[in-house]
Amino acid sequence: SPPITIQPPPPPPSSSSTSSLSQQPLQGSGSAGTREEGAGANGSPPESLSSHPTDQGSLQDVGTSPLHSFKRPLSAINLNVDMLMGPPLATPQSTTAQEVLWTKGRLKQNIMLRINDFIHEELSDIHKNICDQAKDHLSDNERVLTLGYSFVVECFLKHAAKKGRVFEVIIAEHSPQCRGHCLAQNLTQAGIKVTVIPDASIFAMMSRVNKVLVGVHAVLANGGVVARSGTHMMAVAAKAYRLPLVVLAGLYKLSPIFPVNPLQFSDMASPAAILDYERVCGANPRNTSGSDPEVFHVLNPQCDYVPPNMIHTYITNNGVHGPSYIYRLLAEMYNPEDYEL
């Protein structure tokens, strides 16, 4: 409808004419021309325009308060989500536009912020939560056997010593890297009595210890672990002497993988740490035909698989659990859709 032009007010009308004007509806109140011409002296719209339902909706949409955003129609919200996600990958031009949108959009910033918060809250205090339980699992005058170097094992033993526990640690050096020497040096500086032994003497020393303490690389879905090479030999010796094998591991090491083939975890490293290549070539015999047969092999495995029936206890940042409880932790930490990545 065409806009209505409001004339200057005439002399005061009679009561009958005033009632007829008040009952007459105002047309075209949503147009810009009516708002400008019908504005008062201070620039505000007249009372009849501000109380109109259509104008109230338009004024609420313009507002920047968070409460106003909830009053937007659902179609507008869906449109904003589609704009944020970007169009489907149909052409190289749409791909480029979507990459720019994901890089500079607010969605990616929110996702990265949540991930950083999770890492800071969950991973920063894992070792502290594990070490706080050291006093409950180590007693005075105990002998603890461990293999190689593990940061969580070092923190666990140092924390128990700070709490007043007096014990002795027997460390297998873990040849050929001999990282156990580093752990022995760090524990000695903390005032802990340490004895270093070769890996071949683990079974011979098992009768003199009270507990076996190890760190692992991963905790598998069936309750077994993947640890450094030599751990399985230590677990067999501990089971033969009926000694508890205690595993220190944070829940971030929990894996949904099942050990279908235990040999799949036997990663091989360079054999140069065990035997030099020149010595191998010099010791390799030759047959009658003059060829160089493959009769000399040097293997340097890095990992061992330990089944759950050889493990006594898991000490995690979420408390103490048995191997049979790992499936419950797996259900809490993983969605079944994420088992196969």
C-alpha cells in the first residue's frame, strides 16, 4: 500500500472525531518513508509504530544481544551452519574457498581450543597422579626389579623415597642401549640404593626381589602390553617365582588393538648396535662356488608382547586396575566407531 503522509495536527477536534481516528488502522507502518516522516522531535519513532508487531521483530533482529540470536528463525540458523561448513567439494574453486574458510573460520579455532584444553588437563598431570600412589604400593625394605629406563618408573620411585620409603632397586641394563645406566645414576642422586645387573641375570636375581615394576609403550584391548624387549623374559621369571608384575601406564596409552599375531609388535632396529658390519663381513665364510651365502644374521628387536595372564596390576592415573578391567576402560575412553582408524 502507498505510504501515508501525516499532516500537521489540526485544531483540537471534538470527542467523536478523536474516537473515530483512534479506531482507524495505520497502513504502511513498516516502510522507511513512514518512519522518517512519522518520527518525533527527538528522532524516535511514534508510539503507534514502535508498538507494531512487525516493527518489533525487525528491531529484535537488528539487536546484538545474545538473547536476540535465539529468536532467529531456524532457517536462518541452518543457513549460517551451511555457510560455515562450506559448499561440497565439486570444483577446485570451491575447494580453495573451503580451505580458506576452515583456516580462518571460527569453527577451527574452537576445535583447536578444545583439543588444547584436553591435552593440558588430561596429560599434564598423568605422571603426578600415578606417582601419588607410590607410597601405597612400596613398603620399607623392599627390593624392586625393573628393566632399562622409564620416566614414569623414575618418578614413581623418587616420589616413594620422598615420602619416607626405604627400599632397593635392581636395574637390568637393557642391552645394547644400556639405558638402565641412566636410571641408576638418577636414582642414586636421589639417595636410593641401586644395583645394576646384565639382562642375562634377570632369572638368577628374581628370587631376591619382592616386586617387578615396568613401564610400557601401549596397553592393548585384551589387557596385554607392548613393552621394551626383555620384558616378556622378566614376566616369565616373575610368574615362575609368583611375584607381582606391576605396570605403570597412563590411560593415554590405552589402545583398541587386539594382538592377533604377537610377532607384529617385534620391531627390528639396526644391528649395528650389537655387532659391527666390518666384523660381520670378516667372519662370513664362503662356500666352494665362491659365492657369499646368507648364513649370518643379526637381529635387534625393540619390543615385546606380554599377555595379560602375566600381569598382576595396572597403576594408572585413574587408579589401580586389573588386566580384566581394561575392556571397561576401553569402553569409557573410545567410541566403538573409532576402533578402526
